[in-house]
Amino acid sequence: MDLSVPFQLAIITVVAFACQWLSWRIKLPAILPLLLTGLALGPFFDVLQPKELFGDLLLPGVSLAVSIILFEGAMTLRFDEIRGLEKTVRRLVTWGALVTWSIVTVSAWWVLKLPLGLALLFGALVVVTGPTVIVPLLRSVRPVSSVARLLRWEGIVIDPLGAIFAVLAYELVVASGQDGAVLHTLWLFIQTIGVGAAIGAVVAFGLAELLRRHLIPEYLRSFLVLSSIIGEFVLANGLSEESGLVAVTVTGIVLANRKGVRTDDILHFKENLSVMLISGLFIVLAARLEMSELSQLGLTALAVLAIIQFVARPLSVWVSTLGSSLNWREKSLLAWIAPRGIVAAAISALFAERLQQNGVPGAEKLVPLTFMVIIGTVALQSLTARPLARLLKVAEPAARGFLIIGANPVARAIGAALQKNQYPVVVTDSSWESIRSARMEGLGTFYGNPVSQHADQYLDLVGYGKLLGLSPRRELNTMATMRYRLEFGEQNIFSLPTQKTEKEVKHEVAPEHRGATLFAPDMTYARLASLLSQGAEIRKTRLTEEFSFQAYKEAPGRQVWPLFAIDARERIHVFSAEEQPDPKAGWHILGLVKEDAGKEEKKAEARAEAAAEKTAAENKADSKAEGKAGKADDKSNKDKSGSATTGKEKGNPQKTPSA
């Protein structure tokens, strides 16, 4: 099928977005639908022809895209995240990688009958995991933080090392039979690491100074970093082949851990760019495969895949985690998750083409074998990792909880109602008195500013998915909604409205910075506090076919303000000015209820009567008790008196007068 170049580019873009959206809906990593779609559009239906579409630009473009993806991943690596796990990370990317490389090399040489040099190259290619597959998988699996941090660090650090291993293996294949091949390979390894690390460090410190001194305007910061990364990647590769990946990784890690350098905006830009690049790359590289190459793979290739999954990875993790603080459950999940990603696909395509030009036998098998491992590990682990994590009890709980800004009486009342219905709550405040009151009421607390660096390090948000800005300080609510927007998602950020007056309109916070308007446009903090002080209560009410939501709102003798709706699957929905849930029979409403004055008076009278009756009953009981006690005392006194008289008569008999 011959399609125009713009049409093929449009197909790649639209289909890539559709795959990403589908993966979000079905809660699976996007790599799986991307790869399957690429195979369908390429070798199966021949809709895309990447070789004709991109020509000589394909492999250089793939290399540049990989460098940007790797840099973005490296910028998420902070040393304070792996305190206590540094040794395990080092082992995973050194001894663990060597174990995997050795086992895969032997299995490819023995089972697939590949030449030893080509088996070494294949083993080096499938050592890497990479952020392109690890990060989406972690979003879906949500393992405990120790496992997630280890997998992310391993995936990002192992990418450049795996590329270097592949270069070394490639040089051995090309230089096989020549004198000094081993020494040449060793020198190449040292040179690649040294050149990449040096260039990466120089670029990182240069960028850090430019950003720290504010010598670059805000709108050019991301452009500066992007151009620098591309420039250093090309420069490093020109000086020493494949050292570019080392350079961009070093730059990302140094920038992420450099104090005084704000990189959040750069990271957000790179993250969006990486999603686009990953999506396009997987479709293009999968579409580049040939049906004839795929059909040549037999059961022996599946045997190698099984060895990689069930032998190489578990042994690698076992060697790397000896003496670590991880328990057997965490080690088991770590041993199961190791999907292969874009670096393996890109480098295999690059080296296979070179080896085929040099006439190396078996080189045509390199790309389909690598893609078989990528598809197999991604498909298997995407479908099984989340259930396995739950079975091993090393998965984070569902994000049911609420982060509440403020620990004032309004925030505590709403937090207590949510927590009573099994929705975890943590309230944050800089007022110790408010935090102490919240703790006395049994609420989770964080004492401090929710947008501080201290909160970034110590505020544990595992299991929390929504933010409620309930502080009377609207500036704090605004800062919190801006800080946690990307973490929770825009649809899960809410804050109280501020009272609008003609004088304050020009001081209002823009809607895009304060999240959705919580509850209702007129439900300000002052009004909520006033209603609660007047006796209003937060109550839970069940809706039925006879008692609908409309009937709930119009119930006579009281005023109601719906706050939250809980559906039949225990999912909670927040009422806001922008979006109102549609509660149905079987749902529950958490609402603020205020009884009418007459009803309140009757209730007060009833409470007074009940209190009077209780007091009268207590007094009656006390009177009876006093009567019984008095009778007992009289009897006791009488007994004592009788005893005394008898004793006196016996001791002192009266004399009779004589006649």
C-alpha cells in the first residue's frame, strides 16, 4: 500500500496517541499496544514503510530520540531516593548485568546455534531494560517504593552500560581473528566511559551555572537544555562511538542532584517530549520488521526467551540483592520485572545493518530475535506483574485517600467524615494547635507547609489520589493545587472558592491555577465554618428507588449541601461547581445537613427533657440508695446499742436495798 509521506506521518502520530490513551484506559503499559500496532501497520498489512519514509535519517533519528528519552529518565534519579539501596543498584548494573549477559550468551550460542561473537552481541543487547518500558510498567503495577526505585535506577543506568557492552561485543565480532582484539576492546571500554562521563559532567555544570544565575529567560530554559543534550550526544559519539548515551545520562543525574538549580519545568517538558518520542519510535521500529524474518524464528527462540525470564533474571537479582534489606517478596517481584525497551531495539537495528554489510553469518537474525525478547517480556510482564504484586502484597494500595490542605475545624470535620467511611485522610498545616487537634481526633497529619522541600521528602502520599484545598488562606490552596496538579491529575484537584466582591475581582486567582471549585461557588470557608458552628452536621444518606437524589435535596425541615457521592463500587465523587455527579439508587451521599430552627428547637427541648428525665432517674436512684444506706445505718446503730446495754447489766448488777 503506497501512501504519501504526510499521510504516513499522520497515521503514526494519531495511532501513537490512540495506543497511549488505550493503555491508560485498560491500565496496561503503552509499549504493548504500540508494538502490536507497529507490527500490524508494518509487516502484516504493509501500511507503513519506515525505510522509504525516513531513508538514511531513520537510525540517526532513532539514536537522537533515545538520547533525549534517556536524559529525561536520568533527571528523575535523585541520590536521596536510594539511601540504603545504593549497593543493590551498583550490583544490579554490574554483577547482575554480567550474570544476565553470560547466561543469555551461552543460551544463544547453544540453543540458537549463533556464532559466539554474535551470541555475545545478542546477550549485550538484551541486558538493558530502560525507562521506556520500566516507567510505564511501574505506573500500572505501582509496587512498593523500594522496588520501584530500584527498577527505575536500574533501567536508566543500565541503558548506556548495555549500549557500551553491545559496542564491545560488536568490536569483538568485527576484530575477531586479529591480534590484540581483547586489549583493543578493553581500551575501547575505558575510552567510551571516560569520554562520555567527562563531556556529560562539563555540560551539566555549565547548564547548572546558566540556570542558577538566571542568565537564560524562562521561555528558553527547556530549549537550551534540549539543544545542549543533542549537541553533547553528537560530540561524544564523534569522539568515541556510543559514549553519547553515557554523556546524556551523566548530565541528567548531575542536574537532578545539583542544589540551587530548579529543573521542574524542564523535566515536565522533557517528559511530554519523551512520551511522544517513545510512542513514535516503537511503532516505526516494529513496522520496520519483515515477515520473512519473523517467520524464521522457531521454538528455539521461545526457549531462549524462557531462559531470560525464568533463569537469567532471577539469578541476576539473587546475586545483586545478597545482604540487602529487601525481603523475599520484594526480591521475587524484582526478579520478575525486567522488560526490554527501545535501546535494545535501536542498537540491534544499527549493528545488524553493519554486520550484514560486512557479511557476518547469522546477522539477519539479530533484529527479529531482539524484538521477540522485547515483545515477549513486555507482553508477559504487563499482564502478570500487577496481579503478582498484589499476590505478594508488595503493591501500593489504590489511590482512595485525600490530601487536605489545612487542619482547621472545617478541614477536620470533612476529614473525619471521609475517614469514617474508609477513605484515608492526611491533613497538613503549619499551626501546631490545629495539627494537635487533628491528631486528637484520629486523623493522619503532616506538620508543615505542603509545598515545602521537607514535604517533598517526608510527606508520604502512597494511596492518596485527591487534594482538597480547605485552608482559609487562598494563596496556600493555590500553591498546593499547582504543586500537586501533575501528581494527582487535574481532575482530582479541588479548592474552596473565595468570596467575590467588586473590590476583589481583580485579585482573584485564575481558574487554571486553583483547581476545580469545591462543593459550590458560594461555599466559601467562612460559610462552611458558620454552618458548622450553627449545628450543621456531615451525614451519610443512602439513596433508593423511592428516595432519589432530588428527594434528598428537597427533604422538608432541613437544608442540605451535597459534598461527596459514593457509588455502588465504593468510588467517591466530589461535588464541584464545574462538575456535579449524578447519584443513583444504591449510592450514598455525604452532605452537610442543617435542621430548620423549629425542628432544632424541638430537638433541643427533647434533649432537655431527656436530660431532665435522666437527672430525675439518677436522683431517684440516689434517693433509694440513700434510704437503703440509712436503714442499714439505723439497724447497725440499734445492734450496737443493744450490745452495749447487755454488757453493762452483766458487768454492774444493781443492789437491792435492805429492809
